[in-house]
Amino acid sequence: MPASALAPRRWRRRGLAWVLGLLGALATATPVSAAEMLLVSYGILERSIPIADLERFATTGELTPQLRIYSQQLRLSNEQLSQVREVLTTPASISPVGVAQFLYTEQGVLLLEQISRVVQTPVRQANVQALRGALILAAANPESGFTLLNVLKTYPTVAIRIDLAEGLAIAREINQAILQSEAAFEQVQALARQEAEANPVDVEALLQLVQSERQYGLDLIQVVVPGLPRPVQLYLPQVRPGQQGRPVQGFPLVVISHGLGGTRDSYTYLAEYLASGGIAVATLEHPGSNDQQLYALLTGQSDAVVQTEEFLRRPRDVSLTLNTLDRLNQSPSPLRRQLDLDRVGVIGQSFGGYTALALAGASFDLEGLSEVCPPGTLSFNPSLLLQCQALNLGNPSSLADRRVKSVFVMNPVGSVLFGAIGYGQIDLPVMMVAGTADTVAPAFPEQIVPFTWLTTPDRYLLLISQGTHFSAIGDISAGDQPLPIPPELIGLRPELVWTYMQVLGLAYFKLTLEGDQRFQPALQPAFAAALGVDPYLLSLLSAPSVDISPDFAPDAAPEPTPTPVDARLSEPLPP
């Protein structure tokens, strides 16, 4: 497909990811909203701040006498005050239709309900409709657009009340989650470092080994799969003159499943690399959760981020692809005997990670899911909003495909959807990749803890320091879209992460699909540690040589205390 045709799909996909992320960020920040007055309450204590004072400060930087007293009580520095101004006035070019569509989805309603525990009407009542209306009206502002200040000004009551006690309770939960995450990161990094020091490897020899496998050309074939609207792209290794020939049984096959809002082209960099190393790759597009589905949400053509049935369709899309390739491989066709369908791997990122794990045998834990869903509070783990949607499925039959022999999952989701029981059903090799800066599917609850639930002997955990949810996506960083994902959400130099996925992915599938034991040292902590460079350092754990404890409680973890806030609120009101 020409680049000009891909451009609209790319900006739509990246733009929507930013829309959803910003909506979540602004909605979480809305506990400072009002039409004329902001009421901050803590038990029987209360403070009031005129919205006009906040608008004056946001516009000119001038503090009214009342705001000056508050800033002194809170000990805000000039730098912090500048940050507050920026938060109040930074616009986002978001369509009011897109905002409305998301806030009427199941995930949007759940988010609004959670926020309404903190953001209430003056008579202490939650009002989802009022909060939704303020967000939509702010997005429709023709002058300054969707800003937090406009959300404050458009909240459709005379005043808005912030329940500070409830907010502090949420803050404590989030703080504890952050502390647990940091403790887990430190433990994984320390264990990987100890193992690397105790078992060194010849890094240069391993790099040469990986490079020596890349002796194939590439034949890109479009394969029509009944049931899928777009052809699957097959990256077939092509034997070059004078080089190693095609394996007698055919090339191993890896299927790549993209995440929410992705396409079949999201991991071209990885597909081409694996194919050059003698592993055929099929990249498919899930029509119910690709970029077009999310663009339909933005433009009012869909009422859901994804339909609930997508949890079932995604694994079946992969099985349909394998069925078609198997049929072509056994019949007179250009693919006859080119593929070995007894050696199949799956790569998945985010929602694609869920897809790969389901195909590997992970089963739904609906009982555990019902205990967690809907989340009772604003969560440090936004992926729960998606996972909880699966409760509507009832009790589905197994989605596993026994042709799948190995999976490589990046930023996967499924902690509450599968639970410990579901993860324990997987009996084949698993490589799980996590990023410490992932704010969509956070590493601690979504990858590190589930890794401790795996019982398969061949399991690997790769922790990427500063890696984000978007670092491994190959086409996420281009800047040709009107709503780009900020570089802070993507991370610096994501091409470094792509290189990691290429080298480790090829070594992983050479070992787990071809059984080539020469690649075993490439899946050891010492090699990963040497491969990683700043800012993306790598920590790799492999089992059973290294086990990590599921107990990640930080030592003497401090919790925020409401006492200082209580003391400030009990001081006399300013004139």
C-alpha cells in the first residue's frame, strides 16, 4: 500500500490513542471544576474558590489575595504555580463528537462514575450527566478548546464540590500501587543483575550468531482469509542463491496480533527481521479493534471502543488465518509445503497480548473478574476498563489453538481477566515484555504479577526501564497526524526498543520453535543486560533458573496522611 494511503490511517490511530489518554487525564483532573465556585470539603470543613480567580490566574499569572493565601499555605513554588497555569490552559484539539462518543461507551460511563465519587454537586450528590456535559462543552469551545479551565467553567451547576477525603483515599491507593510497582521493578532488576554477574555470556558471539541467521530474502504475499476484510500479509523467507535452503518441513510461522487501534502494518519492522532469519510471519488485522474501529468511535459511527464479542473474535481471527495458511500449504499453490504449521508462534502487544495468551491456553476467570469489576475507584491500571467488559460474555468455550507452540507478548493485558488460574493453564513457552513507564497496562499488575502465576517451565520476563506502552509499536512515532501522541507517552528513541524486539524475538523463536539450543544463552540475563542501552536498560529473568517472589510489598511503605491537609483546612478563612 502506498505511503499516501497509509497516512490517514496512521494519524487516526495515533490521534485516537492520544484522545483516549488525554480524556482520562483530564477527567481524572476534573476534581477542580465549577461554573462559578469551587467548593473543597473535608468532613465538616470547607473552602471556596471563585472560578473567576482561577481564570484570572491562568490568563495573567496574577494571584488574587485569596489564591495567594492558599498558595502560601500549600507552599507552592513559582515553578509549581507555572505548572498549575499550564495544566489549566493547555488545549487539546479534540472533537466534541469524539469526547461524547467515548463518554457514552461502557468504559466512559465507568470512568465517569468513578470520578463522581470525588466530583459532586454542591449538595454532595454524584452527577455523571453534569460531568459528561462539562467535558463535551469544553471540547466544543471554539476559542480555547478543550482545556481544564473550560471544563471548570462549563460544569452545569452554580458550584462543584470536591470531596477531599475521598480524593485522598484514592490518592493513597494509587500511591501504594506506585510504591509496589517500584519495589517490584527493583526486585526484578536486582535479581537479573545478580544472575547476569553470576553467569556471563559471550555477547559478541551471540550477536554474530543472530546475525548469521539473517540470510534470507523476503517474498511479501497477500493472503485472502475468509472472514477477514483485509488480506493477511505473509512475510515468507526467500532462499538466496548460494545460501541455506528451505527447511524440509517448511519454515516455522509466527502470527502477529496488533493492539487496540493497530493495523497489520504496526510491526513491519519485526516481521521483516524475523523473515530474514528464516521464520515466516503473518500479520493480520482485527477489524473490530483496528484503527478504523476507533476512528468510527471518534466520528460517531460506533458506540463502543470495542464490541464485547471482540474478546472472542480476536483469537478466532488468528485461528482462521492458520486454517487458510494450512489449506494453502497442503494444496497446489505458491505456498505448497513452504510452511510448518506444527511450529507456530504468536506475537501480541497489549490487546494483542491478550489474544496470544488466550490462544496459548489461558482461560477466563469470570469469578475473579466479577469480584474486581466494576472497579470501585479510580485505578492505577486503566486496562481494567477494557478487561471488565469481558464480564458480558458469560462463560465462553476455550479459545486455545493447539497449533500454537510459543508466544511472545508485549505489554499484555489480562491480569483480572485470566487471573492466576487462567495463567496457570498455559503449558508452552512464554516471553513477557513489560515497560516500567507503561501507564496503560502498568508493568506491575499486568505483567510482573502474572509472570509469577505462570507454571510453564519455559518462561521469560523482560523488563524495559523507561519503556512505555507505545515503545514497541513500529509506526507510532511519525508526526504527520493532527493529534500526535506526545513524545513523553512514546518515549525517547523507540527504535532502540524495536531493535531489542528484533534480536530477542528471533533468538526466542529459534529456540522455542526450532529447538536450536545455540540460542539459549541469548535468553539469559547477561545478554539482555549487555544489549540494553540508555535510556532503555534491560532486565531479563528466566525460569526456573531465577524465580521472583509474588510478594512485592515495599519495606515500610509510607502512606500519605490527611493530617497536614486537615490542619490547613482548619485555619481561619481568608477575608
